[in-house]
Amino acid sequence: MVPVDALADGLFLVLFLASLALSLVPLFPATLLLALATLLHELLVGFSELSLWDWAIFLLLIGLALVADNLAAAWGARRHGAGRAGVWGAVLGALAGGLLLGPLGLVLGPFLGAFAFELAAGRTGQDALRAGWGGVVGFFLSVGIKLLLNAAAGAWVWTRIR
């Protein structure tokens, strides 16, 4: 293996694993980090290791991850009765909770955000509680889907470059 190839492979692996870990951070563009890792790898090796077919599969997987990440969060909140305010509250709550309280905030944030925003929008306490629960379900669903699709996309690239 040529030293540049080893460097490119090692750099891809580190960034791929970082993108998986960062998939757990709300609103962090972990999927885009994976795309940049793949692009950087191919730049370093002169675009010689991934075929057009490989790129097509990779782009399909990361495209699905980007869309599903956003839709799953909204679906979970909506499925449990959240309105537009509750969906926004869950997203903002996840971000604020994760930044301020760490892992505990990732659970409490979407719940409290959806709950508070739904109450502020004039919903009843019971409806706001259901929306809060939906915010938590939607958040974890979106994280799980993003993590699975990023893992699949990164593994696809890794098997092609090794």
C-alpha cells in the first residue's frame, strides 16, 4: 500500500467513526461529515478507488439519511399529536438540552421543548404532554435512522476502499 493510500484510509476511518459518534448530537451535520470524509479520501487517492456505481450507492444512502433524519423527528412528534409549535419545540429542546445538560438533556430537551411550545400555543396540558412524549420518540427515531444509514454508507465506502 502506498503511504498516501494508508493516510487516506486512516483519515477516512477516523472521520467515519467520528461521524457515527456525532450522529448522536442533535443538529450536528454528521452525514455531511461522512460525505466530506469520503470526498477527501478520494481526492487524496486521485478518485481511483470508488466507481461511479459506488458513488451512486453512497449518495443514495446519505441522501436517505438526510431526509429521514428530518422527517422522522417531525413524524414522531406529529404522530403523538404535536402541532408545528411542538415540532419546533422538540428540535430546539434537543439542541438546548444536549448543549446544556449533555446526554440527560437529549432526553429531557425534546420533551420539555415540545411540552412548553405546545402550552404556549394554547394546547391543553394533556395534549402538551403527549406532544412532549412524541418529541422524545421522534428525536430517538431520527437519531437511530441517521446512525444506521450513516453506518451503512460508511461501511459501503470502507469495503470498497480496503
